[in-house]
Amino acid sequence: MKTNAKAIIGSVKVFNLIDQKLEITRNALKHLPIEKGDRVLLRTSNSDANTEYITAGQKHTYLSADAVRYLVEKQVSCLGIDYLLTNNSNAAEINVMLTDSSISMIQGLQLKGIDAGAYEMICLPVPGSNGATPQSRVILKPEKKPAVADYA
């Protein structure tokens, strides 16, 4: 998967999907205000689990193929999630979709304590990390929204 510096630095929308159990589907995403070019981070129940120690085959919240297809259709520029994007049964299909798209991926985020909302994101790839989704450190800073008086 490709990483584009413009896609991993800038405004990002964090969505709280902790009520979704195991599989996040298109239906769970289509009501969210996701637009073309958005950077999207998904906070799931994985953030509240100790995902650092999840072992192979252990259940975790992931995206269904139709959810990834929806995000590809929306043309998001960056997609991040708080553990692995896929489960073993849909990994190949999702990897093909993402490889064919221009979406930059960030996996393994620790979003515990992060509220849904708008943030400024700086994603710093860890030097020497390799693979389809290299390790990264992500910094989130809440975006300042102008007060009503600022519009007067």
C-alpha cells in the first residue's frame, strides 16, 4: 500500500465506533459525514482492549470488505484503525482494494481516551519499519473551532 505524505498530515476526522461488535459494515459507516479526500480514523472497542497483546486468531473489531469498498468509493485519502484492518477471511480482498486505491493506511493506533471529532494529525513513519503498513507514531491535536463571535 502506498503512503502519501499529504495524506498522513493534516485535518482528520475521528469516528467513535466502539458500539460495533467485531465487523464494521458499510451500513455502520454510511451515516457518518465522510467526504472525498477526508482523512479518517476509526476508534473501536479495540482501543479499550489491550490490543498490544492480542494474539493471532484472537477476535478483534475489523472492517468488512463492503465497508472498505465504501471508503474507497468515497475516495478518502487516509484510513486509520486501532488494530488490524481485516480479519483473516477478508484480508486478501481488502488488500487488493487498497492496493488499487490511493488510500494511505495506518493500523495499530492507540485511540483510548480520544473523543470523536476533528483533529490535526501528524503521522510519523518509524524509520526502518517495513511491510505493507509500516509502523507509525501519530500525533493528534484537537482542531480549534472558531467561536460564534468570530463569525460576527
